[in-house]
Amino acid sequence: MVKEAMEALNLSVRGLVRALGVAPSTVQRLVVGKSDVSPEMALKLSVVIGSSPQVWMGMQVDYELWQAKQHIDVSHLHRLHIA
């Protein structure tokens, strides 16, 4: 998510670090997908890169749900019905 936005803006890790006011390791973890986008980071990214904080958080949730679907078997579960 962050990597794609950086590429579209021709923005380096160093440039994003300066713009966000965070440690280089923080941006590096975001770029390689080893760190989630927190609400605080979503606010910062919305100001620096664009889109709303809700969009950044929505992308994070979508990614987490995709990951869960890859690793969790729910085929044995069934919906409960109210009697």
C-alpha cells in the first residue's frame, strides 16, 4: 500500500521519513509489509500522501482479512439460526 503510493509520487524512503517525521525503520517496515498501518499512521499518511485516514485503514483491514482467509479454515463452521 505505502510502497505503491511512494512509487506513484516518485518518493524515496528518506523523503517519506522526513515528511512523516518518523524513524527510517518505521517507514521501512511499512514498505515491506512488516508493520500494520495504525490509526495514527493513517492520519499522517493521509496528510502526506493523500486519501483519507479511512481509506488507509480500510486498505489495512482488507489486507488483514485477505491474510486470515489464506490461513484459517472455516469450512467446518456453520451459521447459527435463531429459534
